[in-house]
Amino acid sequence: MLKVKILFVGPSEAGKSVLANFLSESTEGIGSYLPTHAVRILEYEMPNFGGNGKGAGCRFELWDCGGDQKFETCWPALMKDSHGVVIVFNQDSPTHLKEIEMWHSCFVQQQQLLESQCLLISHHKPGNAMDPENLTLPPPLNRLQVVHSSLEEDPEDFRMEFVKYLKGITKLVNENRDREEMLLIT
Ligand SMILES: Nc1nc2c(ncn2[C@@H]2O[C@H](COP(=O)(O)OP(=O)(O)OP(=O)(O)O)[C@@H](O)[C@H]2O)c(=O)[nH]1
Ligand SMILES: [Mg+2]
């Protein structure tokens, strides 16, 4: 079975743990805010999600990282062998907009991931209106795919968009695996 590791990073209190719980269908509900310490790993499987029709399903690991920069010393260990990076933020927070440049630089650029391996999630907490038109990001962030999430308004639409992102990642992982196989054979 194909294994795919995806990191959830971004500012504290943005909603990373809430979204990771929702996507992995964890039974943990939304409670009062509990900062994540370093990392929490959520695992789930999607049968018939092999990417190229080869494998029987896919196992995803969502690495829900703590947004506090005091965990910076753990970041290299977290990044190791990750296939994708998801940056969660709240677009109505000016400090978040500034901070995501740092998360992108540390987790995407320094790891030399492709743009298609990174996803930005503009998370809308209850009471924060969904207004995708109001989001303008500076380069290089403006080249990345952005998905809007609102668990109150349209959770399933968000899940679908996230699955599309996972499909792209799975395809990439499969292609890399095929390439490695070919190199061993030749
Ligand atoms: N009701 C509701 N509350 C939300 C939602 N998203 C975030 N919250 C609230 O915001 C708090 C912070 O969200 P978390 O997901 O814990 O934030 P985080 O990004 O994981 O923060 P760190 O672990 O410190 O990096 C939650 O405990 C909720 O109280 C949402 O979609 N609905
Ligand atoms: Mg958290």
C-alpha cells in the first residue's frame, strides 16, 4: 500500500488540528483551544485510491504540527520524507498573512518541494465570512493553489478540494516510485 506523508503547518490557532481531525474523520470534536505540542500524527486509509490503478489503496499520515515557533528545533525531523505541505491560515489576520511567508520558506522552498506539493488553506472560523475575492498574496505565495474551508458552511466541498490535492500528490509519489524502479532495472 502506498504511504503518503502530509504536513499541516502554519500560525498558532489557525485551525490546523480542527481541520486535520475533520479530514481524518477523527472522533475528536471541536473543543476549547488546546495548542499542539510539536506534532500529532493522524493516520487514515483510503481504499481504491492508488493513483495509477496499481496499488490497493493509500495510507495517509497527516502530521499536524504545532504552530508555536518554539518547536523550531523539531522542524527538520518533521520535514523528513514528507510528500506534501499544507499551510493553514486565517486570511483576516494580518499577522497570519505575514507569517505564512516564513512557513512557506522553511517548509516548501528549503525542502525544494514543487509548487504542486504545497496547498494553502484559508480557514474561516465561525463568524468569519467566506470572501475568497478579498485574498491577495505576495509572490511566490500567489502561485500556489488556495482552498477555502468553512466547516460550518460547506464542509464537504472543502473535503472534495482536499481530496483533489491528495490525488495530485499520490500521482507524483507513484511516478517517483516508477522512476526508481526503472533505475534499478536498467
Ligand atoms: N467551532 C469552530 N471552532 C474552530 C474552527 N476552527 C478553529 N476553531 C477554534 O479555534 C481553536 C484553535 O484551532 P486549532 O485547530 O486547535 O488551532 P491550531 O492551528 O492547531 O493551533 P496550534 O496547535 O497551536 O498550532 C479551536 O480549539 C477551536 O476552538 C471551526 O471550524 N469551528
Ligand atoms: Mg494544533
